[in-house]
Amino acid sequence: MNNFCKTLIKTFIFCGFIFQICSCENNASIAKETPKSEKADSFSRDDYAAYLQPGERNDIAKQKEEYTFWEKKLEKTPGQYPYLLKMATASNSLFGLTGEVKYLVDANDHLEKANLMINNSSAGSLRSLARCYITQHRFKDAHAALKKAEELGEKLEETNKMLFDVNMELGNFDLAKSYLDKIEKKSSFDHLIRRSKWEDHVGKLDRAIVFMESALENAVRQKNQSFMMWSYTNLADYYGHAGRIEDSYNHYLKALSIDPHDAYAMKGIAWIQYSHNKDAERAKEILNNLVQRDATPDYLLLLAEIEDYEGNEVAKQKLLDQYLTLTSKPEYGVMYNKYRIQLLAEEKGDYKQAQQIAQQEIDMRPTPQSYDLLAWSQFLSGEKEGALNIIAEHVAGKSYEPELLYHAAEIYKANNLNKKVADIKPELIESVYELGPAIGKKIQAL
């Protein structure tokens, strides 16, 4: 997935998935025919045409009915906090189904109220609140809630799993590994997906794939479709990063065969059409379809990147302005800080605001990714020596993400550290699919 969107969406998908399977602890119609592209013959539109317009989502109406049911019960007996938890679960599901952030805010409000009513005395309710905080990128708040749950001791292994998740997001990697090691059932789905995430973090993609493949086998044995969906889409991502594009494509299709409405899998296919096949027409067809049925802002960014690749500056700027306006709404909080920083620095030349937000990110989660955002915005403003110092102290050797390596290479080049650029460039060339054609051209010019 591209440098704009990959990290954010995977975080949302991961946290939304964990919320779905744990929270509160208590057939496709064929798309209209359009002219076929002359490109991308190896990845036929016929493979996914049925998923472009997969019909109405009955599950949205069902979740709204569920919410109303518990809302009416709460009106009759206002002191029943479990009703608030049920309403939060329905709201969170609606957020996942529609991408409308109002549902996430609603879930957060109900969970905070429920925990206040019982004075934070339920580890399960605290974990549910932490999941909601994670989705909002409120990682320190999530950590605080989980530490309270840890003290309570109820279903401690469930808390340990989430403490791994949130410490990874906070950059407390050694502490995260200690919580991973506490998970007793090493062959469990929950352990396997987290072990896969860890291996990817330390740069061992081959081992990350092995563990995710084991997770898929576990999910198939259980006949658990949610687990299977998670495994298929994550394997598709990993296969793409490993250059196994056909395997990636087929696994997105397998996910869609389970859930024809899965937007993440469709976006993955759009990325293949754009980054691998250089077929902007088909990629935009998928993304424009997703914009119509999912309120998540991320599709606008990828559409803007494709317009940039095609040289359509006016269309690109229109999409970026639309994105910035949308994500500046208070309901989104800090969820889109990373992308706002990049756009402010790269496209709008507002380096001061970009650096201010980057510093806020560092204060909230001092990860290599957060420091990279500050270094990149400083570099683009002309502060090449300051950017180099940040890379040397907080980024180099601490992350294997291609985007961070690309930023480091540009900063090294500006500081005449050509040997360091030469050391990084072969790995960047191998990552062109993940970074996208636009950055691929810049890599060749390093």
C-alpha cells in the first residue's frame, strides 16, 4: 500500500478487527459494464467486477436496529451500564461498515460514560474503551485504560494482548515484546497475528508471512470468517511487499469472496492496478466507487496520488483540498495527523504548522515514524542539517519501513552523504511497488 495510506489504514483495520471480535466482552450484483482498459490483462476486471457494486448492506440496517433497541431500554432504565456497552458495540460496527466518524465518536462517548458509572471496575469495559481510543490514535489514553485493567487482573491474557498492541503504537518495542511473550497459547490466532506483526516490525518479512500463513490455517480450522478475512487481507499486503503480486491479488479476491463489501481488499486491488500495472483508469474506477459507498477519507489521497502521476495538477489539488477540509473536522481528532503533516509540508508549503503537528505526534507517540515526520517537514523547509540530526538520532536503524528509508535517502543526499544513499538505494528499488510509481521515479533519480 502507498506511503500516504498504508500505515493508517492497517492500524484502523487492526484495531477495528480487534474491537469486533472482543468488544464489550459480553449476493453480489454485477457492476454496470464499462469499457475495458487495454492494460492490466493479467489482472482482469472480470475478476472483481461483481464487487464494484455489491448491493445493499443489510448489516447496516441491522446494527442501527440494534442500537435503537438498546437505546430504548436505556431510556427506561438509565442506570444500566451494560446497555451503554451494547450501544457502543453497535456504533463501532457502524463506523466499520460506513466509515462515518460520527459513529466512532458515539461509541467513545458511551464507553467513557459506562466506565465512569462503574468507577473503572471492569477490566472488560476498560479494554473496550482502550480499543476505541486506539482507533482514534489516542494511544496514551488507551495505555492508561489498559494499565487499570491490568491491575484488576480479570482475563489478564486479553489485557496483555492489547498491551502488546498499544506499546507497539507508542514505540515501546521492548515492552511490547515482553507482553507478546506472555501470551501462553503460541498456536492461537491472537498470538500468531501479533507474532507476525512483530516479525514485520523487525524487518523479517519472510517470517511475518510464515506466521500469518499459520494464522490463516488456524482460522480455516475454526471456520471463523472474521479471522479468515483478517488473514487473507494481511497476507495480501505481505505478499505485495515481497513482490508476490499475483498471490497478493488472489488473496484480496479470497477476502472479497467472503465479504463482497470489503473496502480494504478492493483498495488493495486498486493499488495493484495503479502501482504494478500502471493502469490509472482501472484504479480510479475502483476508488471512485469506494468513495460513493464509504466515508473514509483515505480514498481521496490515493486518487490525488494517481492524478499527480498522470500530471493532472488541478484534479489533484481539488482532491487534496477536499481531504484536508474533511480531516480537519474536530470529530477526527488526531487520527489523520500524519497525512496532514505530509500534505502541509509537501503540497501547501506550510512548514510551521507541519512541524507543530509533527511535534505533537512525537509528544503523543515518540516512534521513529513520528520523528521522521518532523525530519521530513524540516528538510522540505530547507533545514537539511536539522533533519539529518533527527534521522541519525531517532530513525536510522530503528525502522525498516520503505517510506522512512526514502526520506532518509533524500536527506542524506541533500547533506552530500552519497555513500549512505548508495547503501539504501537497492532496498528502495525493491520497494518501488510498495511506495508507488511517483516515488519510484524519485528513487531512480537519487
